Amino acid sequence: MFKKIWHIIKLSFLPGAIILFLWIIIITVNIGFNKYNNDLQIKELETEINKLTEDIMELNNKSETIEDDIVLKSIMKLQPKLDMEVAINITAAIIDNCMKKELSPYLIICLIFVESGFNQMATSPKRAIGLMQVHHPSWKDHEICKSIKSIHDLYQIDLNIDCGTSILKKMITEGGDIRKGLNSYYGVESEKYHGKMASALYKIMF
């Protein structure tokens, strides 16, 4: 009697179990397929961003004028909550230094965003100061940062960007290209750092 009941139960639940098992397989395959597609899309996006970075960052703006409204809009696109007066002062300092040092304003905008998020009062535990996170102990006595008389000067927009762009220009020149210059500026080669720079540039351009 017990065997007969157990046989009926098996017959009742077996089709449902098979359907459930097949459904689990379908879901698992679908999740795997979606993950593969997402990973593929991410890789394609990273490739596009890297190409965009190479195309734009290698172009040092050597024209006589740089459109200040473009620089300002790029800054506000990355940091829309930034005080407008502060944004205008940052724009002026970027334009002035990029023209003097033949640097791409896009490069400096992205660097400031990655380093400090446009927070002129940013201070790291390692005493990197201001918008471009200039490391005061390393550069306080260097000729290219002669405008910096004290650590407090690095909290000023114009002096920080003047010193920071001078450091970056020196490192790019010594390294031979922008990527190596950025490695030196950051202190170590980091794909994550370059990825943040590329992401910031992507936000500006699109």
C-alpha cells in the first residue's frame, strides 16, 4: 500500500520537478548570457574611451585662444553643484596656464576632477593640497613652484593650478607622452587612475 502511494506521489511531482529543473537551467544560461553581453559591452566601452582619450589628450591646444565657455561648461558638466564664481575662477586659471604651457584644457579639467572633484580645500592624509592635489613637501622648494611661499598658497585656485600644471608639464616632457606623465603625477602606474581620467573625459564629450 505504501509503495503504491509513493509511486503515485512520484508520478505527480516528477513532471513538475523536471519543469522546475529545466526552468532553472534556462534562467542560469540566460543570466550567464546577459553577464557575457554586459562584460562585452563594458570592454567595448573601455576601448572606445581609451581611443577617445588618446585622440583628444594627445592634442595640446596651441591656439592663441581657448574658448572659456567650453571650459566652463565642461567643468559644470563634471561638477554641476560647483559654485559658479569658483567655476569661473578655475576656468580662468586653466585657460591661462594651458596657453602658457601648451597643455590641453581637457586634460587639466579631467585631472582636477579626478584629483579633488574641484574642491579647492581638498587635503589628503599625505599632505597633497588643493585642486590638483600638489604634494607640498615634494615641491615647496622646487623652481617650477616658486610662486608657492607656504602650504596655504596651494589652497588658492590660481597658485595651485599654476604649480600643478607646471609639475604635470615637467613630467610629460620627461616621460615623453601624456600617459607616462600622468603615471609620474599620480606616483605609480595605475589602470584605475587612467580609467577615471578616461571616464571624466567621456562625460565631458558626451
